[in-house]
Amino acid sequence: MSYVKHKNFIFKKVKNNDTWARDFGAISIKKNGKVKLLDFVFNGWGLKYPSNYDNQISKKLFKVKSYNFVLEGGSIDTNGEVLLTNTQCLLEKNRNYPLSQKQIEKFLIKTLK
């Protein structure tokens, strides 16, 4: 990994699979007044595309807590109080099978709260 320092930025070059950073990047939450970065599995939109490099990027750039759970950043939307998602993404057989909807809901509440 190479990087270039600038007055206000650090640019880093990392290998990627050419997918959206929104989907594989770390998800931030605020807990006890501190921002924490969470890293979930990205599997190339249900195994449609390779994601081996993308799954390493957040770990290389940040200190993250990683979870063995498929959660694409683009599959959720939240305002900090309400989280929106859809069953077509989280319950799809190539993502979090065999977890049930209730199990996924409990996991998301526990992890993102």
C-alpha cells in the first residue's frame, strides 16, 4: 500500500475489486460519545462479483471491529434512530443464510445500537 501526505489529507493506494466504497467500507456508529468503525463482510452483491480485495480495505485503513455478517452499506439507511433496509438484500440466500429475519433483526439492533 502506498500513500501520499498532503496538508489536510492522506491519500492511500490499495488494491480493490472496483466496487462501491459505500458498500464495502466501514460503517460508523457513535457509542458513549465516541465514534466506532464496524467492518462487515461484503460479498460482491450476493456473489455476483469478486470482493476479495474490497473486504480487506477497511482493515488496512482503519482500526475496525469486524463481524462475520454480510452487510453492504448500501443495503441500509439510518438517521441514527431509525434503520431502513429490505428483506431482498439481507435475507437473500447468498448473504446471511440460514439466519432468519428475527435473528438478523436482533443482530442489527445489538450491533448498531
